[in-house]
Amino acid sequence: RLTTLGLLHISGEGCKFPLPAGSTPESAGAFSRSANRSTDLSLVKGAEVLEVPQKTPGKARPRVLVVDDETIIADTLAHILRLSGFEVSVAHSGEAAVEAARSGPVDVLVSDVVMAGVNGVEAALRIREMWPRCHIILISGALGDTLCGEVEKHDFEYLPKPFHPTVLLSRVQAATLPAESNAA
């Protein structure tokens, strides 16, 4: 089933993982068990293998808040991030995102921009007031000039839809690295 992310959902062994539209599990990759004991799952794409790290014992997992008014997109992104070891909360509106952020620190906000009521930029600004260190990644398939200016003005990261899940994962992982790792 195709979503506005341009992802095709496949099922296998009890889990779903999105692939780029027009791809098959054979051409774009599928989950496979890794022989490496430090990881549980690997995303295999051709010869490229992305290791999915598991939680380090005794270390808190980074919290990611995913917001999209399209339920299937929010839930799919949350699933991908959970498989990658992140603690994930989901909201389906800007208002719900602000409320969810009140429950504890948010390390990374991944939010759609165009939503009814409180849009993604407004929600991001409110969440950043609560959690100044929160890294903001805004996603949208239709970013108008006005909202584009707001994204740039507040130095938020922007990821246009459609995108491959590995792009989002790499951005979220980079955002959660310790400050000294980001500077290197």
C-alpha cells in the first residue's frame, strides 16, 4: 500500500518495514538476522548492510516524538525508529504533540509541517520552549513559501517527502550523538 511518503509496506515474519515505491523486497532490501551479536536486525540493501544497534544496558534511549496527521505515516516512522532502538512517542496533531512533550524530555521531534490547527512549525516552537535542546526535523510533501521561511528562520532541519527510511534514521541518529561527536 502506497503512502504519501512514497513507501510501500511489506510484511514478513511478524514485522512490517517500508520500502521505496516500486521496489520489491529483493531489489530494495529486507530484514535479515545478523550474525553479529551486538545487533539483532540488519537492513540489507544490495551489498550495503545497515546495522541497527540495540539498547546499551544502563543507558537511556533517546526519546523521539513523531507527529503526523496521517496515522499510517506517523505509525510507520515510529515503528522504524523503535526497531532502531529509540524510545518513540506518537502524536497525530500539533496540539497532541505539545501535550505529549509535557510528559518528559524530547531529544528529537520529527513532525509533519502542514496540519490542521497547530501546524508543525508552531508545535516545534512550543516544544523547543519546553525542551531547548530538542533537535527539530520537519517533514512535508507540500511546503509553501510562508512555512519554508519559518523553517529557515528557526534553523529547523527539513526533510522533503518522499524520503527513504534510512535517510530519516541517519538524521535522527546524528541528532542524538553527544555534542563532541557532532563537532568531529
